[in-house]
Amino acid sequence: MVQGARYVHTNLVARDWRALASFYENTLGCRPVPPERHFSGAVLEAGTGVAEARIDGMHLRLPGWGDQGPTIEIFSYSPSAWCEPPPVNRVGLGHIAFQVASVTSAREEVLREGGSAVGDVVTLATADGREITWCYVRDPEGNIVELQSVSVGRIEDQRQR
């Protein structure tokens, strides 16, 4: 086991890091963690494996974890490599998730702020009696975000018939 391991951040590579950071601040309550990051040069090229790389961006503190909690690191690369947004079921990093008071209201806010829907709002029952209401949406740059709320209680079985 790696000694001293502790989760620190998730990186999102953006076409426009300022606009994407603003979305996460205004829509999901993330807070900027200064300073902004602006890196280039041989060390960055060696670390990223990207020739002539330059990154610009910032970290945003995730809501609900206090001043020492993990962050989302939002960077723009130059040069950048754009690809189509991944499907929900692709192998690899899938999504980031936020617990919210109302999934339906949060979904509406994401859509109003430039995000897009992936699926419907659904509620599933867990074996221990919790109800998880959730949906997937995409942020304005196509990253998948899960919105969820969890409550105690039983609902009708949601398994496929």
C-alpha cells in the first residue's frame, strides 16, 4: 500500500478554463483556491509528455468539505486535443458527483447554465433501505456530472423486469 496516500483533486481539461470554472462556482458552489496556475517550459513538457505545453487554470474547492477538502483542478492546455464527449459507459474515469438537496432543481439549474441532459432523473433502492435519486448531466464542456440525493426509506423495486 502507498504510504500517506490522500485524495487531493480531479482534473478537468477545458477549452475555456475561466468559463468552466465559473460554471462550477455559480452552479454547484465550488470556491476558487488561489493562485491561478500558469505553467510552461521544459519541466511541464517532461511531466505531461506534451511538446510545447502550456497550462492555465485554477483549483476550485468542492462544496461541503471545508477549507482543506479536495478540489477540482480546471486547466486549459495549449496545444489542446479535442475529442467528442465520452459516453457514460466508457471504460476509465466516468463522472464526478455532487450531493444536492433536490436533483430535479439542480438538473434544471445545470441545464439553465449551459449544461445538457444525459438521462432522466430516477430513484433506486439500495439493499440497506436507502433511496438514491440521481441523474447524469454534462457540464458546458461535456464532462459527465452526477447529481444525487440520498434518503432513508423503501421505494418500489426499480430492478429491470
